[in-house]
Amino acid sequence: MRKIVECIPNFSEGRRSEVVDQIVAVIKATPGAVLLDRESDPNHNRSVITFVAAPDAVVEAALRAAHKAAELIDLNKHTGEHPRMGATDVIPFVPIAGVTMDDCVALARECGERMWRELEIPVYLYEKAATRSDRENLAAVRKGQFEAIRDEIATNESRRPDFGEPRVHPTAGITAVGARPPLIAYNVNLATSDVEIANKIARAVRHLSGGLRYVKALGFELKDRGIVQVSMNMVNYEGTPLFRAFEMIKREAERYGVAVLGSEIVGLVPQQALNAVADFYLQLENFTEDQILEHRLDAAMEEPEE
């Protein structure tokens, strides 16, 4: 079986396409790395790039991208709706085929050590790669963002990096590197400009505040559209499916007299997650994935000739 690792680095740039182009180019130029997707959001001022590679190439591609981002992005000049602490903000490694979560933890730690040694960018390890329980949650790691971490890292023991000296890179900040299962970035847009409504709904939905298990959520303002958004990370789409989060947001929005305009998926999504949505809303009876045309075609094409 081929060994495949997915890597989804997030960069603190979503407005200058020429910068994102250069970061994408160094990933594509890395032998063995295959680009799957790129998404940029000007309101968040953030880009999410998805690629896959074998374990012996995935760290190299991630480091080349981080190096290019450090050359082109200055966090002292960066503004956007999404919290950030690094030019390369996060680098998660996800096991896809022929590799385990432990393998991805080892890759994350290799990447973190090399980021400091080669780029002088300090690193926090998070999620499954975390070396301490208070760093498993990315939101806790990134609390206060670049500015607070820059001011506290030398004097606050809890801010000390896992790799590197207790100081941020002057322009590239600090990066969180981790290992995790597949995650779906899922946003629901609301027909209001009142960001406090989005914040209240996010608090109701996210697990940390007593909401849905496996959901992380924040409220954002999309100024160019004059609306607000509940932005979520669905960290276990089987435990809490997309439709459950959507329905809860819809009900919460009704309390404030606000309509849901629509929803969006950022990056890639497993087919199984969409199948669950179709099954729920269509109330399908006895539905199985064997009924999906593309699945049946794939299976037929793989059958050996007689």
C-alpha cells in the first residue's frame, strides 16, 4: 500500500494572490508533493493549501512553503478577521493511507525541530502531537495571537515554545505544528451585519462553551458582503455531522430573527460527510454508499480482466 500523508498548512495571507502563488509554487516544485487544493479568503486574510505526499517528502514540502511565507509575509503589517500567530500559522499532518497517527506525530515533531533549526521560527506542537495537555486545543495555543505571544513568550513559562528559543521570529511569528484526523472547515453565513449575533451563536454551538461535541466555532464579520459568519472546524464529522451543526445554527439564528444565507466548505471534504447530509435531508431509506455512481465505477474499473 502506498503511504500518503495529507498536509494542510494555513498562511496569514488571503489578499495578495501573487504571494500565495509563490507559496503554492514551491510546494508543487517539491518532488513527490501533489497539490490538491488552495483557498484564500480576503476577510480572514488567510489561505489554506492542501497537498499530499509520502512521509519522506511531506515535511520537506511544508518547510519550503514555510520558508517562502517567511520571506513574503510580515505579521506586523497583517490584519484580518481570523486569529493568527505566524506567517505560516499552522501545519497539520493527517494520515490518509499506509500511515498511522503516531507516524504523523513523528512527522510533526521532525517538522517543528527543523523549522527552528533551519528557519529560526519557534514552534508549538498541538493536537495529537502536543507534549502537554493545555496545547492540544489550537485555540488555547493561539490565544492573544501574534502580539500577545510576542510580548509574553520570554517571561511567561506557559508561552515557551516546544522547539526554539523563547522569542518569536520578528516578522514570521511562531507556528503551530501538529497531527490530527481529517477536519472539515465549515462556515455558515447569516443575513445580518451584527457580529455579536454570530458570536452568540458560535458560543452556543462550540463544544468548549457547552455546545456540540467535536465543534470549534467563532463569529466573524465579512465586511465586504455586509454580513456575518459562524466559522467552524468540524474535528470529527462522524461524531458531529455537518447537518447537525447547520440545523443548530439555523435554530439559534431564528431566536434573533436572522436568516441563514448559505454555508460553505473551505478546502476539501470527505465524500462520507456529504453522504450523511444527503441521507439526513432526503430521508433516504436503506441508503448505502454502494449506490453512489462514482463508487461503483471505481470498483468496476479496478476489477481484473478475465
